[in-house]
Amino acid sequence: MKDLKLYLDKLHADAEHCITISQTTLNDKKREVFEVLATTYRKLASDIEAVMATNAILDEERDKRLIGLLGKDENPAESIDEITRLLGQAPDESKPPGK
């Protein structure tokens, strides 16, 4: 997520830089190109922000589920299987015989 934040910051900075160039150039074609480029950078930044927000919600929901599982007094083996599934890890294949 830290990499996405850095990339997001760079997109915002690049968009602002393009706006500055478009406002200071005397060439109409160059102005148009940099305005389009700034719009593209802003759209990319908006898309990344949406992805980051979605991931934050999913991470929060997963964390709440994990906290609920850790507080259970039910079968610990089932809780461990559920926890490993939520964390995206394969459950341990070496279960005791008869389980």
C-alpha cells in the first residue's frame, strides 16, 4: 500500500506540473497536450484512490473477522483453518491422525 501512496503522490505532482506548463506556454498545441496529460494523470490518481479505499474496507472487514475468530471458545482447529483462509495462507497439511 505504501508503494501505491508514493505512486499516487507522484501522479498528483505530475498533474500539477503539467497544469503549470500548460498555463505558461505560448504554444497552443503544447498547452492542449499538457492539459490532456494533466487530465490523464488525475484520472489515474482517482482510480488508484478508489482501489486504495476498497482495499482499506476489505482489510478492516478481514481484521474484524479475525478478531472474532480469536475470541471464540469453539473448536480451535476450525478457527485456525478459518484464520489461515482469511490471511490467504494454505492450512497446515500435517494434521494429527484422526482429525
